[in-house]
Amino acid sequence: MSSQKRQSNSSKSMAYQEFGSTSNSEALQKAVPDLPPEQQNIRVQATRSGRKGKTVTVISGFQHTPDTLNKLLKKLKSQCGSGGTIKDNTLEIQGDHRQKLVTLLGELGYKVKISGG
């Protein structure tokens, strides 16, 4: 008898949706403004924490769409000659490339500062 109750409860939870359909994923995505480079304050920092002793240059403060970030990351990786990735709107370039990245981003029009020691 208890197994019948469990089956009926699980079928009810599958049919009921409190906030409507979740199929419209475009409406659920967070809107990210694509600001011009002159209006963005970028921080460049070299860090090792959580990376097994490997130095990574972290560039944060971007307010761009994912497509724009991908294009920028590709350009910066090729200029530095190393790999990198995007995590939570921050770019990570392998190795310590702070000075080079500050000059490259400055040439692109960003307001750039070195953060940390």
C-alpha cells in the first residue's frame, strides 16, 4: 500500500510546474552587457593557488558576451604563446604574463591595472 502512495506522489511531481515551461532557455540566461573597452576596468593578477604550483595569469573584470571573450582569449593566447581558458567571465593564461598582457590590453583600449603582489 505504501508503494502505491510513492508512485502516485512521484507522478504528481513530474506533471506540476510552478513557474511555467523551462524550455525557453534564452529567457533564463543572464543578460551580459557588451561594454566598449574604454568603459571597463580590468585586473591582471598572477596566482598559483589551487593549481598544483603552476603559475596562471588571471584577467578579470570583463563585461563582454561569451563570443567576444572567446575572440579576445584567442588573441591573447597567441600573443603570449601559451594556453588558457575562460572561467566565470575571467580569462586564465598559463604562465606569468602580467606585463605583456597589461600592454596588449592597454593597446586594445582597456583600463588595466596589475592586482596583487
